Amino acid sequence: MDLTDMEEIPTIRKHTNNKKLSIQVSLNGLSFCILDTQENRISYFKKINFEKQLDPIKVLSNIELTYENEKELNEPVDEVVLIFTNSLFTLVPEELFDEDHAAGYLKFNTKILKTDFIAFDKINNELVNVYIPYANITNYFFDKYGEFEYRHSMSVLIESLLKLPGEAKPKVYLHSHLNSYELVIIENKRLLFANSFEFDTREDFLYYLLFTAEQLNLDADEFELILIGDISKDSEEYKMAWEYIRNISFMGPFHSFQFDTENSPTEERSEYLLIKSL
């Protein structure tokens, strides 16, 4: 049979939108970012700071309101990743982790309710981050998108920093939020310390940093402090740290995307976790 006489068989193509949505949720605010994966550009960015810390129910109300007002968030996307930022977590060596007893790891440093859902992230096949996500918020996004990925912000932070080139001297990474920060210390691509701290004053900010360094026998004249997140040279926290720590710098370029939105962040390092999850 002549192949030219055969009817052309239609080709079935899977439709893709080439878009990935990253969302960061905390009790202090929300951030949204959409990446065009084909063109490697960030086409949408939105950040919302709450006037005060809210509970998860009111946070969800703000998410719903944002989706009502932002048409870009209602466009189809191929992939969604949700990041939870809270202090309801603990790190466990992978070899000691037992999924059936996940709640037991958290009970020593946070109050657990019977209704709390316990989740965990595996980090580099060495650590497990056990944490409590906000179930009402995960349910909302599941209803909207179906299956999606969610992680804790500490997991994203540690994993990204461990991928940086290793150095013999310890490096102290401080990722700052409005009234809290995560502190991660790495030496030779090995995690020495990771925790989060809440602070009310600049003195509190400095105390937790210097106390941690002292406990790890780190000399403030020698270790390097790299700042990430919502902190600048104009902030009181930076000015105080500068008086006591010799080597301070800000995180340099950390991604290859291009922003083509008018609402791009003033300092991209302020959205380090949001962008690193893309």
C-alpha cells in the first residue's frame, strides 16, 4: 500500500502553559511569583505584608482576597510550589527518622494539637525537617490546583545553601524577616547549625546571633556573616551587627531569571526563598 494514500493521523500534543507558581505563606505576609519556564523570566510578582501577625484563618482570608483581585493568579499554571514560613519545625538526622513517630520529634519545642497535620521534607538524604503546615491553606490550594508541592522555608534555605561552593572557614547565613530570622551555619558543605529566632528589639537580634556563635566557638572577628531576606544597610539590626562582627556582606546574585514585571522586589535577596523554590 502506498503510504501517501494513508490518512494523516493527528498528533496529540500535551498542552503546557510553561508557567510555575511559587507562593510563600507566613503569619506576617504573603508572596507570589510566576516563572515563565520557557523564557526563563519572572512575569509576575506580588508581596503583601500584614500590619500585624495573623492566625491561619485570617491568612487564608487574605489569600482568597488576593486571588479575587489578581487576574494573573487565576491564569493556568503547570506547577505550583507552596512554602510555609513558621517556627513549628525541627530537624532530625535521616538515619534516626521514623515517619510513624513524626509528631514525637516536634513535641519538645512546640505545642502540638491532636488536629495538627505533621509533614516532613527530606534534605539531601541526610536530614529530615519535620513541621506543621497550615492545613486550611494546603486544603485551599489543593481544591484550586489539585496535587502540588509544599515545603518548609527552612528546608529550601538549607538545601540551597549546601549547594554553594564549600569553604574551610564557617559561613553564617542569616535570613531575616520582619521580626524573626533563620540562622544557618555551614563549614565545608557540612551543616553545623540551623534554627529560627524571633526578636522584638535590635538587641535581641544581635544576642541570638552572638550567643549561637559563642556556643559554636566562632570568633566574631573571623567568621563571615552573609545577610539574606528583609534587611538592608539602613536597618537598625544591620547597624548594630556591624559594630560587633568584622566580616558582613549581603547575598550576591543567586538566580538566572529575568524580572519583566513592574512590581519586582527592590532587593531580590528579600525574596530569596520564593525565587529559590522555582
